[in-house]
Amino acid sequence: MMRLAWRNLRKHPVRALLTIGSMAVAVFLLCTLISLITTLEAGVKQAGTRRLWIQSAVSLFVDLPTSYESKIQAVDGVARVAKWQWFGGYYQERSNFFAQFAVDPAKLFELWPELEIANGTKESFVGRRDTCVIGQGLADEYGWKVGDVIPIIGGLFAKPDESSWDFEVAAVYRSTKATVDDRTLFFHWENFYETMKSITGTPPNVGVFIVERTPEAEPTSIMATIDGMFENGPQRVQTTTEAEFNLQFVSMIGNLPRFIAFIGAGVLIAIVLATVNTMLMAAREQTHEIGILKALGFADRSVFWYFLGQAVLLCAIGGGIGLAIVQVTSPGLAASMASAFPGYKVLASTYATAGLVALAVGLVAGVIPAWQSSHLNSVNALRAEN
């Protein structure tokens, strides 16, 4: 029966190819949309439980006094405290934008063991103030390597003569978790501190403090203590877990997962309607064949599965092609969307879901024409005109 179903699909190659192509595009879009959601969620789900983030209670864009560091370090349950400052610069042109942070170099790899050195050494970075460490994604995109000097034009922290901040690459890292992407440049806090102090005459403040708690310490107790410590200023703070901190950035772009879900639902409805239309046309054109099959003794059940098999076969081929397209294009998509969706990846579960959806579309689209065909009378079917 499947051989006969395949032959009937080949009678109208243009229509079959259009339906297969539509299914392939639908599966590709479905995989991409699901992967965008899973990428956003990964940064929250994979957030470390040891790290707490301290920011201004007013806004993430309000800095905190550097004097807070020693007071936070004295809180029971705090193992170490690190300073981070968003730099906001760019490389050569404003379109060449990626994340840069001034950090405590020695504490960077202690707090983030998921940063694995691919080239260079940690010691080279820690030992020299004019160096930086970059992610593998940046190294691949711009062709940078250890020993290269990267000129970054200060956006938020521009020099008076508009000259660049120059950082020599001491090491290249790979990230093993989605919580830290591989398109980030880290440089010395002391370099940032001394340069800004010489420019403005006053020392710069800190964007956020990151706290590593001791294993036995309760995070809620530490967060409450730190928030209460600075309740009367000069800057009130808000201490959160890393998952909550990362969730802020997801919420900044609105309810994107719901919007993506609506798009996915629209794609599925469209492809179901297109496949139903194809199968209804195929059933009408094969009315005489149905009459012949029933005259030869084929039961209603056999005719039903025969037409349902055509729909499933059509969608399975289209779905398989769509999955192959996803497999081929996912590395390029990951590179092109790295700045907005760092860590973009198509999971095995996403492939499985899209494959099952393709088969489900075939079943849903084929059940109505299959039921109608199976209930045709052989005499009426032979007399019918196409």
C-alpha cells in the first residue's frame, strides 16, 4: 500500500514538492523558534547557586560605591566579593559591539569555573594590567589570538582625546554553560580604575558586586543582611540570586517567549490547512481508484490507512528535509545571533519535538480525507467524475 501511496504522490510532482517544501520550512521555523526560547531559558536554568548579584535598588544603570566591597566581605557566609563594571565600548565601528567588563582578574576564574582557558594562561592575564581575556566566539569572529592588541573605543567611558583603550589578549576562554557567553571581553579593574581616576580626578564606582557564598550559608539570609546593611544609603542595594539577575534581561525584551509561541502556532495552523487541502484534492482525484480497490475486496479500514499513509509520508519527507536544513544552518545562525542570543543551540529534544509535530500534522491533515474515502461506495466511486 505504501508503494501505491508513493506512486500517487508522484502523479502531481509540483503539488507534492510544494507541500513538502512548506513542511520543511515549517519544521525549520519551528526548530528555530523553540531554540530561541530554550536559549533564553538556559541562562536562567543553568545559573549558579553559589553566586549572588548585588546591584542598585534604583536601577541596574546606577553604580555603587567601591567602599561597599569591604562591608559586604565582612558579612557572615560571604566567601569572596568581586567587582564588575559594564564598559559599553566598541571595536573600530559601533556595529562591532560586544560585551566588555572591568573585573577583578584573580577572582574571575575562581567565581566562574565554567570559563575554561583554550589558549594562553590565566597567569598572563592576572599578572599584567594592560591585558584582557576574550571568548572563543570573539576570537573566531575577528580572528584575534593571544598576543594581539585590541583597541576598544570607550562608549560610556571615553577618553578626552577620543583615543582607544588598548588591551593585549592574554588568553582565550571557552564557556561550558550558557550563563556566560563566549563573546565577552574581560579586562583589569585596576586598569579601569586608574585610567578613569586620572581622567576625571575621582575614582569610578562599581556596576555590580558578585558574592560567592560559603557552602553552608543560606542565600536568603545573606541577601537580607546585605540589603539591610545599606538600607539608609548612600545607595540602597538589591541582592538577588544569579537566576533572578539573569531573568531581568529576559524581561527587558518583553514577553518574547509568548510572542514566539504565537508565531509557531500560526506556522503550524497554516501548514495543517495547506496539507489538508492537498490531501482533499488527492482524495478527489483518486475516487476511481478507491472504487477499484473496494471492488477488488479492500476493506474500508485498508482504504482509510492507505490515504492516511499518503499524508504521513508527505509530511515525514518534508519534516526530514526541514530537520536536515536545521542541522546544516544552526552553526551559522548561532554565529549571527550571538550578540542577542548567546549560546544559541538546537537541542536534541527540539529535533525530536519537530519530528513528532511533522508526523502529527500528517495524521491530522490526512484523517478527514481518509475517513471520507473509506466510506465511499465502490459503485458510486466508479461512477464519479473527477
